[in-house]
Amino acid sequence: MRFLLFSFIALLLAPAAFAGGAVEVEKHDWDFQGLPKEWDKDQLYRGYAVATQVCMTCHGMKYINHRQLMDVGFTEAEVKAMAAELNMSINDKLVSGLEPEDAKELYGKEVPDLSLINKARAGLADYTYAVLVGYSEDPDEIHHALPDGVPEGAYYNRAFPGHAIAMPSPLTGPDLVEYHDETEASIEQMAKDVTYFLQWTAEPELLERKKLGVYVLLYLLIFTVLAYLTKRAIWRDVH
Amino acid sequence: MANIPPKKVEEDIIRQPYRWLEDRLPIISFIDNAVGRGYLAPKNLNYLWNFGSLAGIALVIQILTGLFLAMHYKADVNLAFDSVQHIMRDVQGGWLIRNLHMVGASFFFIVVYAHIARGLYYGSYKKPREVLWWFGIVIFLIMMATAFLGYVLPWGQMSFWGATVITNLLSVIPFIGDDVVIWLWGGYSVGDPTLTRFYALHFLLPFVIVGLVVIHIWALHMHGSNNPTGIDLKKKSEAIPFHPYYTIKDVFGLGVYLIPFCFMVFYLPEALGHTDNYIPADPMVTPAHIVPEWYFLPFYAILRAIPIKELGVVAMFGSILILFILPWLDRSPVRSARYRPWFRQMVYIFIASVFALGYLGSQPPEGIYVIMSQFFTAVYFGFFLLLPLVAKLETPKPLPKEIT
């Protein structure tokens, strides 16, 4: 009976783990998964370039300013130069020049802030990447997903729930931005880099959290073993 | 008048500080009798009995982390969401405190559900522990209210819409329902007054729980802990002092508890939450699926299983309130399911139905999910309704003479 109960529970929980997501997005191995020691400064810089030169045309990242980049390996001089390039001080939040009212007129809806986007959508970072590379103009594919055609003012996107997204493809072609390193700015590369950057904006504490977790768990493991041995010693005369 | 012999009072605070204090306020012996050497517990308690003290620790973790969050949180619809991000990004160790509080809420429920299931399985609710059981249910109810209120505070989409859906349930109260809901909101929709009062109540209720826990333990001490055999202790040798035996066992249990807890805090802090709650609350945009926190899902499934809203609400609240009369529904003189073959199977089926309802509560209320929810709702209530009959018809196994 007990076995039956637990297999029953397992059976119920298995689909629950996948529940909720409207569209399945492909999973990728991201550098911030696992236990990296620090953020990849080059990739952050590349992602920053895409974020500020492409995304920030319309989107803001209101919890982020240039000074925070100093926490992930940028020097003060670098950060100042980067901010100056955008006519900002290093304490200015990364907000778009596009006013919210104008955005609403342009796209028919508010443009979401991107700081937390990797935490705010089912699929997380994989979803952000999937949307960025999910545009297609292939008529067969579009017809298959949206038999009634793409609604007015919307664009077809494979990863977006419902497949009709208000945002036009932001990564229209390769080399939209010029990278500081030798990396080739393909659409996939830009999507990957900006997703990486947006992971940092969503969870700047991520790597510190994972690092601290190792020590906490090691401590607890030792603590628990010692507690168990103590318990056995104290209980020896009872059994 | 009879002569009262002069009581000898310890005067020397330096040499006899313990006795000096005991003569004035016997607080140390009080604690010792409550959870120390003075409290005798059955020697055969298994690890399921750890969940009581773990629940106490989980409560303390919530209160402590909550206190520090309260120092930085702002209960204002324009500031709340940002103030949570302020805690996550700018406050020293803020992300840790918040993750502990967030994951801590879920783990508190895991512990309490295990604690309730243990009480159910071993018949801990039976004579003479009915009042102890009652106070446990009251704690559970207030804990659910506290968790619900707390989930509203980050002011994300699920906060807002969860609050809207759940508070709206009270509109089914005859005649005054709509007015009650408006009174609760402090306006015509969930808004700033709602958030402010939810914050005030979320801060208050944990301390109400602390008071109720004291009463819960007080009631426990009247007849002592139940045990896996369910039989009363007959000899002194069957009991051992709580300290050091159960204190060290609870410390070990705490370690076992903290490992998965901290694993979640550091590696999967958002796994039990909903991504929509990182979208700021927007009264103009309804999320595709409004899903409560996982620990409410079984009750949410019962609510949605019944097509008539009023009856659904009654069934949902009834599914918990029915626990109050459990000691009278189950009239079997045998406590422990170990010696009750039918009851034992029923408890397993009941627990399975709670898991099934939990899963169904996370699914959209359509098609097969509704039918399955109705089936498992029937199983859930069927358990209680069959108890009087089972108590009569079942032949219990022979009980042991003493605990082993």
C-alpha cells in the first residue's frame, strides 16, 4: 500500500513539474548555471552593448545603473566611459529615451522593463533567448501556428505564448552592434549575450548566492552528522 | 489564625543566583518542565514526532527574517514592488533574508502538513487531546491567513490577482457579502488600503500564532505526547525526560530539515513561486492562469470542483473546519492506525487524495481536471463520513501491553 501511495504521488507530481508553461522553450546550457566563480566580463560587455544599443531604444532596465557594473569587474574609468557614451552619469538608471505614452501609441501596450525579465516569464532565460531568435517570416510556419493570419500590429514569434507578439523583431540582422572583442555579432550570438546580461540584471546576487550556498551546505552536513552521533550516544541507554 | 511558617527565601544573589531567581520568578524551572528534564515523553516516539518542534523553529525563522524584511519593505502600491527589489539588490544580505522568508513559508507548510498527517495517522486527536487538536487547527487556519496576506505584499501580478480572487470568495456570504468584501478591501477593488492593512495584519498574526502555540503546548502537557502505539503509558519506565533525549533528537532533525531548506534558499529560491509575480501588479491585465501558492492548491481544487460558487466556498472552508469534529467522527477507542487495518488504508487514500487535489488545483479548471477534482473531493470528504461506520465495523488488531 505504501509503495502504491508513493508511486501514485510520483505519477501525479511528474506532469506537475512541466505544468504552467504555455509554449515549450528549448533549454540551453548557460554559463551562470552550475557554480561559476564570476560573471564573464566579456559576455556581459557584449550583452550590455546589445541591451543599451538595441533594447534600450524602447525598453528600460530601471534597477540598473553603470555603477553596479563595478561589482562585476568593470573599473571606474571603464564604467564612466560607457556611461558617457550614452550621455549618462554612472548613477543614472538605464531607462529608455522612449516615453511610456509614446510607447503605448507605437505598440498599443506598455513596454515592459527588462531588469527582471529573466525571472518574470515561464522558461526564464531560455524564454528570453527563444523569443529573441523566435521570429520567422516563413509563410508555412506562420500559417501553421496562426491559421487566421497574424493580427494587425503584431508579429509572428515561435516562443511567444499565442505566437502573436507586439514587439517587432529587435535583432533584425547580424552586426547590429559592434562588439569590443573579436566575437562575431550573429543574431544568435547577440541574443545569447543579451540574455546573459539580462540574467545579471535580474539576479545580480546569483553567483554570490551559489557560492555561499556551498559553505552553508557543507557546514550543515557536518553539523547534522555530529548531531546524529551525539543523539546516538545520548540514546544508547534507552534502546 | 493558623500560623504560617516563615518561608525560607534565598537572599544571596551572587552565590545562589538560580535559587535566588527561582524564589522570585520560577521561569527557568517553568521552561525545564515545559521542554526540558521536567517533561516526560514516551520513549518510543519516532521521527514523525520531530515535526512539532520543527514547526516551532520554522515559525521563529519566519518571524526573525520577516522582522528584517519589515525594516526595508514599503507597503504602498507605488513602492512595494520596487522596495522588494531594493531588498534583493541594495540591502546587505537582503536577498538571503528574503529567500529564507520566501522558502521558509513553503517549508513551514511542509512541516505543518507532516505534523497534521502524523496526528491523523496515530490518532493524536482523540480523547483526551481534542482541545490540543483544536488549537492546532486554529494555528493552521491563522497560518494560512498569514501566508495569503504575505504573498500579496510583493505586489506582483499573482499577489494582486490572488488577493482579488480569494477576497472575492467572501462575496458569497448571504446579504452582506458584497459589503464585507468592500469593507475588507477598503475600497471598490484591491488597492492601496488593502495592501496597507494586509501588511499590518501580516505583521500581527505571527505573534497571535506564538500565543496559540503556547496554548497548544500547554494542552499537550495535560496528558503528554501520544506515541506510535497510541496506548497510554502505564509505567514510569516507559517515559524519558524530554531533555536531553528529545532535544538532541530534535537538533538532529533540525539538521536534516535545514539541508533541503538551505538547498532551496541558495539554489532554487524561486522554484516554488510563480514567474508572474515578477511582473508588477497591473489591475488592467489579468494573468492567463491565476494560481495560488502550492500549499493552497488542494483547497483551491475543492473550491473549483463544485460548479456552484457558494457551495464551492462552503466546501473549501468545510474541508478544514471538518477537522474540528474529527475526534467525534472517529469513535474507535484505538488511537494508532497501526492497529486499525481499515483506518490505516483510509488514511493512505486520504493523503493520496490531498496530493491529487494539489496537482489538480494547479491545472486549468476544465475537462477531465474538473471531473477528477470532483472525484477526489468526494474521496476527501468520504474519508470523514466513513469514519463513524469504520469505527463500528472494524476489528482492531490486539494492542500491546506496553510501549516498546
